[in-house]
Amino acid sequence: MNPNSFLAFRSAAFAALRHQSGTSGTEALRLAAAIPSAAQRPRGPTTYLMSSSSFHSTPIALQKYQRDDPRQLKAKRPEIPQHKPTPKPRRGNKIKIEYVHLLDPTTDSIGPLRRLSDVLNSVSEDDGFVVELVQEHPDPIVKIVDLKSSRAQTLKQRQLEKRMAGGSQEVLKEAHFTWSMADADFQHRFQKLQDDLSKGNCRVDVVFANKRGHKPLPPHEREERVRELIESLEEVSKEWKPHETKGSYAYVYLQSKIKVSNKVNIEELKESVPKHIQQKEERRLRQQKNLEKQRMAGQSSEAEYGSLWGV
């Protein structure tokens, strides 16, 4: 034991004996001095004898549930299946094979062995054709693919799956207009309404309401506005229920005339423009429009400076 710690222990013992009833200060000092100092204590292992009464039991908090109780188990996060995309076949210059067999798509017959470079030179991607690897082992076989037909078949399969999943059930939608809305806002919502009805298998409930802070239109003008909307959509829709008016509100119930069929026109899909090409063209037009705005702004600034300085 450290001598300093021992001295502190002896001082504490002296204080405890002094405050004990029936013990004078001189007697407490004598008892404390009887405790051997650290220097007087023999070296070696020390054995401490302690009675069982000096120990006490610590209360243990019992668990509310057992460990194997289902309520004690934490909810595990559901496992999300890993997405495994279908590997795309190699095409064109990505085929690293020197000699291949060419597959005839009409007769499904395999031609003689020939150089891949000769097959690639016989087609042009600008014309919509590409060489695709069918198999690599045991004998490498390639075929010539019409990109338009291949893309059309893929779109056809997707549309059929989408229509079969959705079924023939009609889609219910709502469209909201106000009596005093601006022409630009009205045209935007009208175009959206027309597009929804043109898709077929659709019912749309149109609601006309009064805008807060605006004076409501007379009843005859509201009826005329409703009639104009119905007549504008006669080609794609009809009223499945007569329209009605309640206070400043008007309700029009339209149903699409177009019935969606499970048949897909493969020729139309061939001539359709891919979505990524449409987006690329839209970005090009937006950039061209922004450049034109910047050019016009620059010309107006030069004209203002010229008029300001009299140039």
C-alpha cells in the first residue's frame, strides 16, 4: 500500500473512533497509533479476513420478456431482392472473335465460316442494321439484326405486359378549373385533360369553381363555358352523366370514347422515335432558344448604350 494512502486511512480511522460514543480523544489517538505503519508492516502476501456480514446482495432487475419471446425480437428489415439485369448480347466491334458463322434469319440455317470483319463491312448501322453475337461456344454464330424491328418487338412486349397488368378497368381522374382563370392556365389544363381522355379507358370528373376574391360569373355565362368544354372534347369523350350545377360550382362527367385494345401495331412502333432521341432533340431546342435569348439581350444592350452615348 502507498504510505500516503495508509496515512489517510489511519487519519480516517482516528476520526471515526473519536466520534464514536464512549471514546475520548486520547483513547482514539491511542487506538489509531496501534495500527502499524506501512514501513513496520512485513513484506509479503497479505491475507484479509472478512466476515460474511460485510457483504450485501445487489438486487437484479428482471427482464420484462424472456429472450426467446417473439415480442423481444427486433423487427428485421425486409430483404430486397438484388436487381440482376439481363445481359445484353455483344454487337458490332465488341465481338472479339476473328472467324464466325452467319445465321440466316429466314431459314435458320448456319452459313460457312468467314471473317467477322467481312460480316461487319457488309452492314451499316446508319441503315439500321447491326451484327449481333448469338453464341460463342462451341461454334461462334452471329446474325444481322434490324434495329427498328428489334426495338419494336421489345416495345410490343412491354405494352402487352403493361396492358395485361392494368386490365380493362377504367381509370378515374379529376380536373379542376376556375371561372376566372387565365387563358394560358386554361389551355394547359385543357391539354392535360384531352391527353388523358385520348389514352382511352378513362373517366374524368371536371369541376368548375369560383376563385377566392373574384366575383362569380352569371349563370348563363357559366353554362356557356361548360358547353364549350364539352363540345371541344366531343372527338375523344362523351358525357356518361348529365352535368350539374350546385351554387357557384359546376360538375361535368366525361368518359373516353377510345377503347384500348390488346393489339399492338408493330409498324407504328417501328416508325416511333426512341425516347432518348426525343429528349436529346428537346435539349437541343432549349439550348438554341436560350442562345437566341442571350443574343437578343446583347443586341438590346448595345442599342441602349448607343442611344445613351449618342453613338
